[in-house]
Amino acid sequence: MSSPSPSLAEPLTDVLTRVEIRRRDALKLLGAGIALAKAGCMQAPGEEVLPYAHKMPELSPGAPLWYATSIVLDGYATGVVVESHEGRPTKIEGNPAHPASLGGTSAIQQASILDLYDPDRARVVELAGMPSSWARLAEQLGALPPGPLWLVLPPQSSPLVAGLIARIREGHPGTRVVYHAPLGRGAAYRGAVHAFGAPLEVQLDLTRADVVVALDADLLGAMHGAVRWARDFAARRHLDAPTDTPVRLYAIEPMVTPTGSLADHRLAAPARDVLPVATALLSELGRRGRPVPPLPPVAASVGLPPERLRWVRAVADDLIAHAGRSAVVVGDRQPAACHALGHWINAAVGALGATVRLTAAALDEPLGDATLADLAAAARAGQIGTAAVLDCNPVYASPPALAIEAALRAVPLTVHATPQVDETSRACQWTAPLAHYLEAWGDARALDGTVSFVQPLIRPLYGSPSTVEILAALAGLRGKTGRALLREPWRPRLAAAGPAFDQAFERAWTAALGDGFLAGTAAPALPATPTAALPAALVAELDRVLAPPADDRLELALAGSPAVHDGRFADNAWLQELPQPMTSLTWSNALLVSPRLADRLDLADGTVVRIRSGDRTLLAPALRVPGHADGSVTLELGYGRRAPDQPIADGVGVDGFALLGADGALIVPAVDLAATGQRRRLARTQLELDDHGRDLALAARLDDYRRDPDFTREHRGPLPSLLPVPERTGLQWAMTIDTTICTGCSACVIACQAENNVPVVGADGVRRGRAMHWLRIDRYVARERVVHQPMLCQHCEMAPCEYVCPVYATSHSPDGLNEMTYNRCVGTRFCSNNCPYKVRRFNWFHYNRPETTAALQHNPDVTVRDRGVMEKCTYCVQRIRGAEIQARMERRDVRPGEVVTACQQACPTGAIQFGALGHADTPMVKWRQQPRAYAVLHDLGTRPRTMYLAAIRNPNPALDNDEDEP
Amino acid sequence: MTPTAAADPILVGAPTPGELQDQLLATTWGQGGRGWRIAFAIAGALTLLLFGCIAYTVATGIGVWGNNVPVAWAFGIINFVWWIGIGHAGTFISAILYLLEQRWRTSINRFAEAMTLFAVIQAGLFPLLHLGRPWFAYWLFPYPSVMGVWPQVRSALPWDAAAITTYFTVSLLFWFLGLVPDLATLRDHAPTRRRRILYGLLALGWRGSATAWRHYRAAYLILAGIATPLVVSVHSIVSSDFAIGLTPGWHSTIFPPFFVAGAIYSGFAMVLTLVIPTRAAFRLKNVITVRHLELCACLLLVTGLLVAYGYTVEYFIAWYSGDEAERYQFFHGRPFGPGSFVFWAMLACNILTPQLFWSRRLRRNVRVLFVASILINVGMWAERFVIIVQSLQREYLPSGWRGYAPTWVDLSILAGTLGFFSLLFLTFLRLLPFVAVAEMKELRAELAHEDAAHRGPA
Amino acid sequence: MTRLLAEYPTADALVGAVRVLRDQGYRLEAYTPYPVPELDRALAAPRSRLSYAAFLLGIFGAAAAYGGQWLISAYLYPIDVGGRPLHFPLAFVPITFEMGILATALGAFAAVLVLARLVVLWDPLFEVDGFASATGTGFWLEVRAGEPDVDADIRADLAATDPVRIAEAGGPP
């Protein structure tokens, strides 16, 4: 902790009295906390919040309510619907009406509920480590010391925030704002400036795409908008019959992403080689007579290796063949030049206005105002009076060269508003606990510009202010609640002036909060076409970046973590224990290397490697990833936190930011690797990626599928049996999963965990093979082709787990569910041994810890399991029974599609379908009647109720000739 | 009947009944030697360790063991099967050899039956201990519960419960019935009043009347008669804990006979391990003669070959089934997968060791026998490790493949049961005649008769 | 009535004495440290019927076990486990067998206690000097006399079989 600067020195007595006050408050707080934990519910927010319009039943005890709100990450809003039990939010679902969600969610969004109840949250306003109060901080913010005010906060798309910042600038001339996002999209906007002269936003319409080319772009996984895009992509990728022609996907990337894993043609290449490929692609298009601007001479110097050139040519032909129905997507971490060329490519293939629309950017000041570097310089020069760092952690998530911590210490008054006390808090004098989004009012825009509202579901557990309220205090608006602040600007916008204005506004306000967003506020498409000639700035940039590297040194590609993003979710136990797509690594990041490179450097999984980039070095454990590019190594950011107040995050993994260059570019051109003697035991859930030639996750190329649609015949249909086949009548529940469109994003895994009170076991637990996930995603990699296979209880009709249980703890329900009776289980674990799918999970210890606030997240409809009992996927039986009760009350049958499992609801692509076999016209039933349907380990005769659809790939014949069966 | 005349005697010299009785009872009257006391102290310490670990496991959770998913069964069940197997030799000797009128059984059957009891006690610990919630173990028995829920008897585990209970009860009755006449002898020759009362109570007032002997022999015959199928059934049922499962390496019809052979194999090994030091320590080489040891060695050879046959058939079926999971299990997982050294140790100990006994010289070499018997015990433990742990490590879905490593608790509990077993056994040696006195007298009389018959015509 | 006892040095001597005295029509009982087969023939004792008791109990045990399994699996609480039949004879075999064995064993043991008149704490014989050898190295014969006045004759007849000693015990307890 920094000592308070002289200006803040005060008599000790004051501090003591304040401590007294705080202690009393703390006691109250404690009391409240206990009351909450006891009652399992808490007082409704004092202010009126409105339930989700379409799902609102009357509030009756035991019946949950759903409220619409929005999750904002790096400035982009996603509409969600939050389940609340007696005022206690327990589960996040996508808002089906919201354009950024369409009902789907990401793993991070699913897990964000846990942060609300995180026991490690900051609870008290502190000054120099001494407890203070929000009132005193507000006071302080109202009277700033001389010198300009600098704000550091995440990118913003909120009209409300924009307004407040404007007012702050009026009040404090010379105010600078740093929009800090280590995984920001500045390059994309600068690329748009190159092409269109303005920082426009790319809006993809994948529902109309036949060919998609992803240039280092994880458009189905990590990118903002991926949730929506995945849904659109899946709509074009899923086949109902062999005659369908699914969208074809090309990808070039270093590390295998969900997008790359689905690609029909994936070119594994270092991230720095993407721009040359884009350049070549553009010139190939020009050679084929498409309208392209003249390229600078340097472009000609780009010499691609033959197999890449072949790839580029095939892609060019395919793009032209599907002109107007094809699109090229460029990844956020690529340089602006690459984004710019992407725009020209899209223009050349007629994508603009068709599959790609350009709109005004959702963010305010997309190109930013000031940068962290400016802040550091100004601070050292003593030109900053106050620095307010809101809801971000620049000390950790910034290039070490900037020395942000030292810079902040040089500022007379520093305030850090943060959900948890982290690295930056230690560098600031004031630390204010920040409200969770489920405790706060606000607004934001979705990627497509749709205005979305953030409304609280619960009064702040620790009385924390929200970003908006802190900005308001800086703007001199004291004593205004977040709600008041939000309503004020929207009054004129929501209703026309007139006699009945108030009623009209209230009606509109009610509707808006009910929906969670304002329909029709998406940014209009602009008739944008890129300039005829490349602007000088771009040419200059191309000259700079296209120059071939001096030597073939390894590239380090830094990437956001699919779990902890840029580190802001590192204290979330669910995300830490989420098996990462492709590596199934938990509780750490690792230096991801290709097997060939690993062999060359003699690296085994877990071998600690010294990574050196210039004068910066970092020790990281290596991990082989089949399909990773040879010339590149990947390290995910967000780990290696140094935050003692975040015990879950602290010291887990290694800090990739340590290798970040001063420019903050995520592609570090040249690093050296040296294996050290040490070895680290990585905690992975799946150790074997090879299917050993067993037909477990079936896949076929489209033409083979058409030639022989019945290729899964041996994996379905009746089998001879000595035992009588059980006859079960009534609704029979079942699930169908299409592996063609499963991206492995793992949102379902967290959704299941949140819905079913699945505990975490920690890194050691995972190492010992005791992970508790009811739903895992198996991956099999054959010839660098990945098939994701969500694996959960198959609810076998002839369940082998059941007949070996000596006490009837697991048995079959009349409606075909394989049920666990936890209270009856004595824990022989025979069922687990006899489960060929290994989907049963055992409570080796007393994992469930009711005494922490995290227990408040528990779903009251699901039993919390005790030590020593077996558990597993139940097909979300609580939802089934809920629907049945509802139906009985309404004197009707359960409707088709009425029961939705948590995994199905979360899945962005809709790859998981659930329902009753009797409901013939639901996708679940139609899908399993397709010829490509199959059951895993069918020949064992367990008659699983969960069926899969084989992964169908749509390779380009021009590139396909040298490929063998996937 | 073995041609005892040809081979060396099963009772050296011609002691008078009096001498024989004094010699056999001496072990109960005499003070335990220094060696006995040291052994007792060590066994006691290990027993304490055992119960300490049990308390720790129950208090903390079964997670303190090394088990995981997929290897949900490990040391617990290995030890269970191993100890049960050891028990089998006792019943085999006392029942089957009795029916076959193998006289040489007489001087070691009491001893072997005691070994059975104590081994089954060790085995009985584990079905309870390995549970996630041991305090509910009684749910495996059909007690009238308020919920009206009963055990699920299609599972092999209630079969186990029934088999183990029966096996322990019958062994106990058999052992005790055999003891009654000797207890009477002890009663009538006890040096102190306290012992007189103790043994008097245990003897149930046995007087040795001709009528009593008649019924006694009938009962003994019946017990022997039913113990014979019982001993075969028990390990068959234990084997069905695995055979009814569909895990590759478990789902096999050879298991019952294969397990029974293995059980008797390990049992005789344990008999030798115990009898060799005991006969030396208590100077009973004239009663438990080299011939006894040699015959045990022969049985080791036979059962060892049966076990080897079992391995061969397992491999043949794995290949013949064409099932890729089975094939992988046997041709990759076990010989080369994690923990493969245990597999090779198993082959070495169980297949190679008994081959020594083709040689009569080695069969009669006490040192060789002792070392071999220990090797075979190790080998049979390794076999159970291979069957249980290695099978579970490599199942149908490669995504679920994972290795296994025991924790210090696993190892302590294994050592602890060895200690507890020794503790019980050492106590038995000092408290009761571990060679059946009455039967030895009978045997001596028969032998005397035969000698007379042989000499008669000469 | 009185019970006259005589001890013999060997089993053969005892058997010889038994043969002689039976011809003279005495009711005899013998006590030996180990079973002597010839003795049963000499005493013309009937075969033990203990086995019937054991057999019946065994059958009963097995039947009860099977019935019980049917009762709890198919009748009292029929639960669908893995689609297996509720009444599953194959799976009921092991417990049926084990319970049959258990019942037989318990039956045999109980029967021997009753028929051999065991579980007695005291018997007049224990008061006889030297009778302890009956469980050691001695072989004893008991003659039950009907009338006290023929006592002398019995003693004479016993003495004629030259026993080691002759003793007298009280009536049966």
C-alpha cells in the first residue's frame, strides 16, 4: 500500500474515529450477511425493477422470477435474462430477443454470476489501507486537488457514461480519458479508418454466407459478437439432409481456436504471416479481374510458400465463385493494415452490403482519447492532479515498459474503483469497492449499436457504488442514485413531450427495462466503399510490417484466455477450473507449442521454458497442441496475477503481460525459448486426444456423406440381447447433439455447473482426476482435425451403472431418466466403474462449502450433494419436473420444446437439443432420425438416450485431393 | 491316501500319546519367547497404524486415498480380494483334504483354519472402508427400514455381503467344532484355575462319550462337505464383482475358476509363509514335517499352473473377441501402460516362481520354499492390482484415460492389515493348540496300527 | 442308581471289554480322547441322524433366501434398474446358495450341541478321580446298573475285563 501523500495527511484521531464508524458498519454488514445466508433470500431492491416481460409470473414463493439486464465486456453489451429466487440471482441466461445473444451465452457470461457472491470481493472503501466510507470518497471526488483529471476505464458504449464524461470535461477542463482494454479493438477501427476514413464497425450477416474466411479471427469463440455469429453460422452449417450444402469455412491461425477447429481448411501459420496471406489474397483477386486497388511494390515481394499460395488461390476462387455470399473476417489482434486489406477483399468479392455491413462504431471514441503511455508520461512529468482508475487493472494488464504502478504513485490523488482489491489498488490511495453489474444501473450498446439496459437484481451486498455513480460524483452530481442518473437522460429520448408525458415515459421505461433493450436502435448500415487507392498511411504501414522478418525466429502470439479473458475473471473459480477448449487445461495457462516444435526443443508437457523477448523473460510450462503452427508459440493472458486479496487468482499460471512490448501489440515478433530443468504438473481433464482408431466421434466429408449417407449404420439401430428390452410408456426424454456445429466453446459446461450446484475441486483435484463437471467436452484430434463431443450422462435405457448399485441409489424413472438418489448412495463407486462413458462424478471430500457467500448462488431446485455420494448429469430433471407441474396446473400436456436443459439454453450454436421422443416435430427428434445420427459405444447395448450427429465437413475439392478421411 | 510308507513320515518317530499331548499343549502353557514378543510388538504397532488411518479416512473422506475417476476402485478392493483369497487355503485344507482323507492335513489344518479366519477379518474391513459413507454400510443388508427400501440383489455387492458373512460364520463354526475336544483336554490338564475355568467354559462340557463322538463326527463331516462348495463359491462371487461389469479386462467368463485357483494358490503360499517360521520357533518339526511342506509346494505348482492357464485364456479371448477395447487393454494397456511394472512383476512371481517346484530338491528346501511363498503372495497382490487398477485405467473412451497413484494412507492401511493379521495370529499361537491334539492322537494310533500290520506278516 | 466306571490303557482294551460286557447285556457308554471307530460297532450304536436336521434347515434357508429376494425385488419395492427383469432368477442364485450353506452349517452345529448333550457346565463324571484322562490318554467305560443289589456282580464282571481302575460316579445330572 502506498502511504498517503502529504496533502492527505490528517490527525490520527480522525482516522481512528473513522475506523470506529467503519467497524460498526462492518458489524451491521456482517449481521446482514448472516441473515442473508440464513434465510437464503434477501430484501428486494428498494427501487422498482421490472421483470422480464414475457416470462413474468406472479411472484410466488419458490417460483423464480426472470429479469432482463445486460452484461458489458470491453464496452460491448450482451442482453441476458437472470433467474432470481426470492430476490437472489442464481443463473444467467441469454436474452432470446437481444441481437447480441439470441438466447445464447458465453462461458464467461455464464460464470459472471459467481463474481457477485465471490467471498473475495472488495467490501470497504479504503484510504491508504485504512477503512473509510463512500461518503468521504464522494466528498473527496467533489473537491479534487489542482491539476488535470485523468480517467482510466474500460471502453465505453454507454450513452449515460458518455454524458457524464462530457459533464466532467466541462467541470474539469483538460480531463483526459484512457479507454483501457488489453484485448481492445483499436486496430480494427484504425483499419476501418484506412479503408473508409472513419472508424466503422463490421457487422457480419453469416446467415447469408456460403464461404467464410477467418484471418486469425475466432469469430465463433473469443471475438465480441461471437455468441450471435455462432448462432448465425450454425444455421448455415447444420445439415437436415445430405443434399444440404453447408457454409464452407477457411481459417488461418497459429493456435487452434473453436473457429479453426470447425474449419474445412485450416492453415496453421504464425499470426505475423496472416497479413502477407491477406495481401496475396487481395492481389490474387485482382489477378482474377476483381476490382482491387493498386498494391504497393512491397506487396509483390511477399513470397508465400507453395502450399500457402495454393491455399490462397483456392480461397480466392471460392470467394469469387460465391461472390456476394462470402465474407472475410480479420481478427482483433491483427494490425490495422490487415483489417484494412480485409475491407478491400470484402469489397472485391461483393461482400459489403451483403454478408458484411458497415455501421458507426458502438463505442464512444473508438479510436480512444489518450493511451496508457500518455498517462505514464504525463504522470512522470507531474502533469496529473487526479487519476481515477475505474473497473480495470492497468498495473497488471499493461506493458511492463510503461511502469504504470510507478506512474500512478507519482500522482497526487489516485482512486481505484474495483470489484476486488488487485494490483492497481495497491498503487492507488483510495480503493472503492465497485458494484457488480447485477447490483448496478446503467446502459450500453451492443456490437450492432442496440441500446441495452443494465438493471440491478439485488441491492449492493456491500453498499458498493457503481462506475456511473463514481463518474457522477466526479461530475459534481452528488447524492444521485444510479437509477435517477439513468432515467434523466432517457426521459426525453423515450417519450415525446406532451401533456401525458410522464405516463408515456413510465410506460416506455417499463417496456424498455422489461425487454432489457430498445428494439430498433441498431446502428444503420452506411453505404461505405473503401477508397479507390490505398492511403499513404496504409502504404507506409504495409512497407513497415510486410518486410519479411530478418530471420525465422519464433513468434509469440499472445491471446486472451477463453476463461479469464484479460485477467479480470481470474478470481472466478468456475472459469479457473473450466477445461480450456483444445487443451483441456485448468487452473493455469501454458506456453502452447506445436508437437513438431516441442520435439525439436525437446519439450514435454509441463517442461518449464524460459521465454525471452528482448530484455524481458518469463518462465512458463510448455504444452503440446496438435495443430498449432510451428513457427509460433501461444501464451494466454490473464494468469500469473499478483493479488493476495484474490486468493483464487493469486499466483495461478504465468503473466503473459510481462512479455508485452511497449506498443501493447499481442503479436510479439521474435522470442527465444530455452527449456529449463524444471517440470510443472499441469492440471488437465483430458490427457488422451487420440481416439486410437475407435469409432467414437464420427465424422465425414460432405461428398462421402452424400455417397454413403448411412455411414453410421453400425452405430445405431437394434442389437440382439438375451435380456428383454424394457418397454417404457409416456413422455420419454432424450437428447441429440450435432457435433457438426459444436465449437467446443464450453459455455454449456459452466451453464451446467451454475444450474446444478456443481462444486469445484481445485488444481490438485483436477490433477488427481476428480473434476466434478457433469458435462465435459471430449476432443479427438485425428490428422489435426478436431471433433468436439460434449459428453454427459447418456441416460442409457439398459444402464450398466444401475444394476450394479447394491442399494438402488441409481435407478430408472418411467420417463427414461437415469436417476441418482443421493440420500441412498453409500458410495461404492461400482456405478462409475461400470459406466463406459465415465460421466459419473464422486464427492471425494466435502466439496460443498455452505459457509461462504458463494453458496448464495446455489440453485434451490437442485440438491447440494454431500461427501461420499455419486452424482452426474440429470438432464436437468428439476426443469423437467417444473414444466410438468406447470402443465398439470394448467391442465395440459407438456408442450414440445417446453423443457430446455441448461446446456441447451446456453449453447450459442444450438448444437444441443433436448425433448421428448414423442414430440415428433421437434429438432431433437428430427435430428436423430437423420442418417448421420449415431450412439457412442452403440455395440455395448446400453441403448443410450443421448444421440449424436456425425461431424460433416465441406472441404473444397480444389484443396481436398491430398486429404484423407478425417 | 498318500503312500506315506514310501515317502517320509507325516509324524516323525513314535511318540506315546502322552508325549505327543505334552508336546502339543506345551505351546499354550509355555511363555512366549523373545522373538514372539518382538513380533507381537511390531504387529501391535502396525495395528495401531491401521486403526489410525481408518479414523483419518472416515473423518476426512475417502479422497485421502489415491482413487479417482476412472480408477474408482484401487487398494481397498485389491486388499479385499487378496485377503479373501489367502483365506481359501484354510478351508481347502480342512474341508477338501478331509473329504479326500489326506491324512497329512491333520497337523496343519487347525493352523490353516485360524489363518482363514484372521484373513477374512482383514478382508471384511475393506468393503466397509472403501465406501464413500461407511456409516451406511448396513444398507447392503435386508433390514426392515422405514422407507421400505431393500438391497438391490441384482448387484454383485450384496452377493459379496452374503458370501463373506457365510464364509466367516462357517469357517468359525468349523474351526471351533474342531477345537472342542482339545479345549476339553486343555480344561482337564490346565495348570491354573483361571485357565481351567476359561477353557472349561469354551469346552462346553465335552466329555468324549462315544455318543458325542458319533454325532460330532457326523457334524464335522457335514461342515466339511458344505465348506467345500462354499470355498469354491466365495471367490467365484468375489470374481463376479468384476465379471458382471463391462469394463474391458473384467467382463470375462473365466473369472470364477480363475479366481478360485488364484485364491488357493495364494492361500497355500501364505500357509507356508506362516508354518515355516512357526514350526521352527515351537520345535514341531517332528509333527509338521518336511513332507507337509513338500506337499504344499506340489499344490503350489498345480494351482500356479492353473493360474498361468487363466492368464493365457484371458489373452486368447481378448484377441479372439476382436473387441478393440479388450485388445488394447491386454496388448497395450497392461504390458506398456501406466503401472506396467506391476504387470511384469505379476508374471514373474506367479508364473516363474512355482516352476522351481518341479525339482524335488527345491521342494524340500525350507529356505527356498519360504522365499518362494513370499514372492507368490506379492505376485498375487500384483495380479489384483493389474485386474482392478490397470483395467480401469484404460477403458472405452480414451478421453477418460488416466493413471493411478496410491497415497501414504493406502500404503499404511495395507501394512496395517498385515500387522493386524499377525497380531491375531500370534495371539492364537499362544492361546490355543495350533496343532489338533485329538486328531494327532487318532493319527498316531492309526499309524501304530499300520506299523503293526506291516510288521505282522514279516 | 449308580454309574460304574472302568479305565483301560488302550483303545483295543476298551473295545474288548465292551464286547464282553455287551454280551452280558449291560447298558454301556464309553469315553475316549479321540473317536474310535471300532467302538461304535462294538456298542452297536445307530447312525447319527444329525444330517437330516442339517439338510432340512439347509433347504429351508435356500428357499427363504430365494423367496426373500423375489419379495424385495419384484413385490415389495419393484424398481426399474437398467431395464433388468424385476424377477431375475439368474441374479438370485448366489445369495440363495450362500444362505442354504449358512443354514446347513448353523443347523449341523446346533444339532451336535443338542445330540451330544453339550453346553453343560458340570457332570458327575468330572468328580471321578482320574477321569480327566478321558480327554488325555485314558479310555473309559461306563456301566449303568439297574438294581443296587446286583452291584456286586457288575463289579465282578468289570474286574474280569482287567481295567486299570474301577470308580463310581453319581447319577446323571
